[in-house]
Amino acid sequence: MQSAPWALIALIAQPFLLAGGDIAMRKMRKMPESLCSAYQNVSLTLLASIYMFATGLSFDFIWTLSAEAWFYIVLSCALTIIS
């Protein structure tokens, strides 16, 4: 918890953010679900890129992840795709 508190917060917030995105997509009935999902993903990518650029973060941490961390990343991605 001391080394990466934001990672734990992001992990806990993920189900709530996904549920909020699903509710928002259902409210936009005139637009196809795939288009709303694409808008959501593009927005998330842009916001994350701006944040990473502003704070000087990079993806260098990827090379130091353990096998267990990779398992959790793959599991999270799979559950996101399924939902």
C-alpha cells in the first residue's frame, strides 16, 4: 500500500467506473452501443495520455512487472471485454 496507493484506488474504482460507463451508454439510446464505447475509450486514452505527459510518467514499469501482476492485468482486461 505504501508503494502504490493510487494503483489500489484505481483497482477499487474500476468496477464503479465501468458501471457508470454502462449506465451512460444506456441513456444514449439513439447512438449505437459500439459508438458510445468507442467514444468512452478514446476519451479515456486522451485523458490518460495528457496526465502521463503532464506528470512525466512513462510505461517503463511494464518491464519490471511480475508474473502475478501480468496475470491480474490479463484478468482485468478479459473481464472488461466480457462486461
